[in-house]
Amino acid sequence: MNIVPVTDPSFARYGRVWDDVPQGVRNQMVAALRESVPLAEEGASYVADVPALHEVPAAHDLELLFFAGLPTELGCVCGRNTKMNSLEYHRSSEFNLPTDDVVLLLAKREELDGGFCLDTSLVRAFLVPAGTLIEVYADTLHYTPCHAHADQGFRMLVALPAGTNGPRPADVPRYGDGAILWGANKWVITHESTRKARQGAHVGLMGENIDVSEALADVR
């Protein structure tokens, strides 16, 4: 798999690099992530909202930038990972800011077929350098990032409307995309080999469960 940087023009289909946000603002959030979120030695974990991140002086400005006054959760995903496993989308953009280089595996919602299945050959890999603030569009499928350097792991800000990734609402209609709703504002498809598949998530990733391990050898 070819990994291209988010500065490549092809990323514009999936999201936007917010490179005009002052570096000092980004550095505040990166420092808070490093100080407040412990890095697991194995696997990846996600916390939907980290109180310490809201105490960063620049947090208020970032929340206004992200969702224009709507209640916002400032969470974090961290650890080590090389596999796609699942993909998800929200009804809103997601904003990410990694403390370390990460690789995101992305596809478009329009590429899903009528049964909410996706050929994994359509998935693209993008390198997000440490300290780069990006928006991932609402119609972009994404999931847990992959580390670019195994010795570093990763921490990454995940900013979303408050309540996203909370418990799945009860009595969700089975029409529309209700069948793949996995949590609040969280629609998920997974690969047949995953724990989520065994837990009942919709098996919609058809083909290889992408592992970027070999491709990471070319990342500097």
C-alpha cells in the first residue's frame, strides 16, 4: 500500500489540513495530550473526552473553530496499531491533531454499496505528521490511526460534537443506515476477522484487512 502525506492534493477529497492555525495553539494541545494521556505499550485505546484538554488556554478557540459554539468533546486515541479492522463515519466532521506521526486509512461513504459493504482495495493511506491539525469530513470513512513509528506509538486529539461515540440509542429504526449504527453518531462497518464482528457489528469490509506494517518501512 502506498502512503501519501496529507499535503498531497488527493487528500482534499477526504479532508482538509488546517495549516493556518498558529503553531503555538497546536503546540499547547500537543503538550497537553502528552502530559495527560498515558501511552499503552500494546494496542490502542480511546477516551471520548479528556477534561485536561479543555483546560488548555487555546481550547476555547479551537472548540469555536471546530463546531462554532456547539458543545464539543476533546478526546484522545492513543497506543500502537497497524491494522484497519473497521471503518466508521459520523454526521459531522472530526478534527484530529496527532502528537506523533500517524497513518490514517480512509475511504468515502459514497463508495459503500447498497448493503453497506466496501471493497477494501478502495481504501487509501495518508500520513499525518506530528502537530498537523486536520479535518476529516463527515462523509469520510475512518477509524483508529496506525503508528508511523512503532518505537513512538501515537496520541491523537479526536474532537467531535459532544456525545459522539456514546452508547447506541435504543429502538433505532432498521431502515436507512440504522442497521450499521454502533453508537451515538457512530456508524460502523467491520472486517470479518475482528472482535467487533463477533460482537455483532456489520461485516462490510470485503477483501483484505489492511495492515500497513510493510508500507511503514518507507515512512521517514
